[in-house]
Amino acid sequence: MSPFLGELVGTFILVLLGNGVVANVVLNKSKGNNAGWLTIAAGWGIALFVAVYAVAASSGAHLNPAVSIGLAAAGKFAWVDVPSYAIAQLLGAMLGALTVWITYQQHFDQTTDPDAQLAAFCTGPAIRSPAHNIITEAVGTFVLVFGIMMIVSPQTTLGALDALPVALLLFGIGLSLGGPTGFAVNPARDLGPRIMHAILPIPNKRDSDWGYAYVPIVGGIIGGLLAAVVYSIL
């Protein structure tokens, strides 16, 4: 499998299982409805574990533009490969969100709360304050990318044996830092599904909140770059 395809497949798995657990919790008449925040955080951790383990050998399993940018800034990944990785990650996220919608289509149709429908695709703030929301996303992404850099040996990118600690790291971020913004900590994971929400024929859906869409992107890039700086200094 090529690195491009590895990133696409890996991000597809990440979003399919991650957004899938959100859909299970927030959509009407699902058997997991109202299962709570712990379920969502754990689901994203498991999603990352499976995705990293599946494609680590082919692409290094970045699955996140902030990770690719952070690794490149730290000298652990070639800058020239960042755009292709980001495109693959975005496409994988879009396909993952599409598959979640296909799987839960009846439940999307039965859900009358348009905010809940949107939440099954992308993140949104508990308290809307762009500056604070960007800081929250930057902090969460910093912890993710810095943690990945500390977990992975200097000679490699992500390997299959690193899947479990990286998954636990995302689980911890969700539990500890996820409340204010829903912990996107991944520009592709938020933007790709948001695009699909805008495209798909979902009854009674609201707008896709494009006024907030830049927050996970800006916060994620800042967090990834800060992680690279701190890692390089240490």
C-alpha cells in the first residue's frame, strides 16, 4: 500500500469509528443514545488504535495534518510530503463521514435536533469564543503531537507497536481537554466531515457552521508547530 493510500485508509477508519461512536450516542433511536461523554472519548481512542495499527507500516499513520506538520517542523518528516498526506487525510475523513451517514441514515432522519446531526459530523464549541476555542484546540493538539513525538523513537514515524499508547493519549485528551470544543485536535477529522454534512441530503439539517470551521484548522496547526518547537528544544 502506498503512503497516500495508507493515510487515506487510515483516516477513513479513524473517522468511520470515531464519528460512528458520536452518531451512536447523539442520534435518536440508536441503541447507544445518551451513552455519554466517556463513551465518545473511549470510542475515539479505540478508533485511533485500530487506524494506527492498520496502516502504520505503509504510511507511518499520521492520520492528521497537524501531526504531519509537526513532524516536518521537527525534522522527522519531509515537508515536500506534507501536502499529499493532508489531501489523503482529508479524503479519508470525507469517506469515513459518508459511510457513517450511510450506516446511520435512518437515525439522522429521525433526529429532529439539527445541532445533534451536525455533532455527528464535526465539532463545535460549548461556549463560542473564537480566541479561547483556538487556544483549546491548540493545547489539545500540542499534547497529542508532542506525546506522539515522545512515544515514537527518533528513527521512525509511528509504528504499529505505538498504536496503544497513542490511542490512550487521545482518550486522555478527550477526557481532560475535550469539554470546551469537542477535541477535534485534527483539522482533517473536522473539515472533511463538515464538507460532507454540507453536501449530504439530511432532512431538517442546519448550516454546517462554516464560521467556526477555521478554529480546528488554525488551532491544530498552531498546536502541531508548538509541539515541534518544544520537542526540538528538549
